[in-house]
Amino acid sequence: MAKSKKSIFFCQNCGHEENKWLGQCPVCREWNTFVEEKITASGNPKSVLASVKEVEILSLNDVETEHEERIYTKIGELDRVLGGGIVPGSLILVGGDPGIGKSTLLLQVCRELGGNQRKILYISGEESLRQIKLRAKRMGEFSETVFLLSETNLEKIQGVLESRRPEIVIIDSIQTMYSEAVGSAPGSVSQVRESTNVFMQLAKGLGISIFIVGHVTKEGTVAGPRVLEHMVDTVLYFEGDRHASYRILRAVKNRFGSTNEIGVFEMRQDGLKEVENPSEYMLEGRPENASGSVVACSMEGTRPILIEIQALVCPTNFGMPRRTAAGTDYNRVNLLMAVLEKRIGFPLSNHDAYVNIAGGIKMNEPAVDLGIVLAIVSSYKNRPLDEKTIVFGEVGLSGEVRAVNMPEQRVAEAKKLGFTTCILPEASVKMVKSIKGIRVIGVKSVNEAIQLL
């Protein structure tokens, strides 16, 4: 069958395709993101029909499964996020802002796994071998089983992987890879999709665990088509301000583990260091007897993390009050302020409100609702909450305080860090009665919690 060429227009933001150019993408609503790419279609239907007869199907009960040990990286926070280590033959996408520490973390993975005599190949399309060596010297000694390759041609990389058969492969980054069979520039939608598809087939067919580094857009998502995240087994995102010392590694997709776990790291001169107690790290430098400061507890997977919620409420100088939320959902803050005004009677419509979760961490769990409410009221009344008190609970539109999951772990974490009082939903009190040494106060409504200020 003769080959035919045609043009397809792809959205560079979300990967949506159209037969003609459009000014605005109908899916992601972004402007001027469509680019033209040549698509070459070829195929032989008769050969496909002939190969169908050779396909073998099996009953689900006839499929044999072997117990495969996960590969432990010796980086506890990374193993936690991955669900207990690297699954052989998995394809893992690591995204994050420039300079956040993606390449540093993966180079540390090479160092730790190389110490176990595992064959590792680090493929870089952005840095030369000398640049990688200079960065690696800051981390210490590397094993003889860690190999480097500076290449962007997909066909050459495929040949190297099939001949050398490494156990772990790092691709830095997917946007620099290109295939000669695709007639578009590296980083385009077609190139990213084709490159990811090839690496997926290599990972599954050869049993190689492949890490792919992906650039992110201004919205914080991995650049390229959305299908990229659907093709891989695990998607990890680095969060945090690159100018600050902390880093948070979060799994937004994981076929082999939980998507709620996070890993906390601190950037140092010699690389990323694990933060084993994030609660203590987040509360460091907390002011004493300051109004508008409340400690709340959020669950990230199975790990309770204590965070400081700060609020500043003051009369507005404009016709419309200003509201700002950093580290939490802006709309959620507006909703909670509306509850305070409607159910409690606080005149907050003529006050500016600024809510911040200290440390730059982002928390959207409903359990921090009560902490946000008490921080706003504490600042409004200029009345500080006891510094040894922790709060958590979900707030409803009627002003009620609803129960949250895993209250025992939250209270136990607070006790471990020296807190003496815990304000929590009344429905959760009976679940934490077995924990001694901390005073537990159950509240049914926001009004009851405010009375404790």
C-alpha cells in the first residue's frame, strides 16, 4: 500500500488534534498553541489479518505470576512514594520546575543502586558527560556499574538498550529525544508521544526500569500531550520553591502503590537529604503567642504532617476586600469565611484576609478547614491560641465540624511532638480515647471551637 502524507494540527499544551488550525484549543482553552505536523500513514491490512491468526489468548487463571522483589533505592522517602521500591519493568515519569532537583535525585538513585552492583545507564540529552561528572563529584563516589551516554537519537538509544540490557535507565529528558521516523522537531507532541511509546515497549519487553524526566508547563503539568501520563506506570511531581531548601515529591499516579504518599527532602550542597520528620521541620521557627497562628494536622497517605496555618485579617481600604491564599485552595478559604459570616455573624465582608501555610507546602485536605477557621478568627479577634494546641476537622456549610479519617495517627503525632491539647470533631473523640497524655476536646460546630479561643 502506498504511503500517504497529511497534515495534522496538534495543541502543544494538551495534545488535542484537529484537521485545521484553530486560534483557541477547544479542550484546554489556550490560545495560539496549535502547530502543524506531517503525519505519514502506511500499513498493509492483509499482513495484519494474517498475524491475527497467530495471536494466542489465555484464560486469566492460566496466567502464571512470579513473586518479583522490588528494587530498593536506599532512599527511604523515594521508596515510600513508589510504594516500596522500583518495580522491575516499570516506566516512571518525574516532573517538576527547572532547578527543583529532578536530575539530582535520579543521580543519587544511580549512586545508591550502583553500590549494589546493579547495571545503570544514565542517558542525557541536555548535558555533556563532563557536566554530569562535575555534578556527580559533589555527591561522592560512584560505582563502576554506572554508565553514561549523551545521545538524543531514539533509534541509537534503542539499539544500546537492546544490546547492553541495563537494569535501570534514566532518560534526561524526554523532550530532547527524537526519532528520525517522525518528521517534526524534538519536544513536539508527536516526538514526545513516539519516544514514550518506544521506551514503554522496551521497559515491558526487556524488563528494564526506566525513569523519564519531563519538563513542566507554566501550569505545573508535564509538557507534552496528556496521553504521556496515561502511558507511564507512575507519575512523580517535585513541588516546592526552588529558592527554598525543602522539596516535596508527590505521586499523582502509581499503578503499584498509593497516590497519597509524599516524600520530603532538603536540598544541600551534596544533594538531596531525606527529612524523616516533616512535622518538626515544618513547625521550625513558629512564633510564640502570636494571633492568627494555628497548628493543624493533615494526612498524606499514611503519614500525619503537622503544619502551621497563618492568617492575617484587617479592615480593607478598598471597596472590594482582598483575599489571598498561599498553600491552600483560594475558593475553600472564601467558602470558610462565608460560613463565619453567615453562621457566626462575623462582619468579614469589609476585611482583607491573607491565609498562608508556612513553609510553602500545599495542603488541600478537608481536615485543615478547622485550622483555617480558627486562624482567621484568632487574627480577627487578635487573640492567640495556646501554642501547645493542635486542631483538625472538616467544616460544613452549616457550620458543623465533621469527622475525618485516621484521627488516632494525628493525635499520636501531636503527642510525640509535645502538644498537650487537641481540638477535633466530637465524632472522632471515641476513636482516640486510648491515647493517654494529651487532652482531647471534641466540638460539634465551629461556634464551639471559637469559644475555646
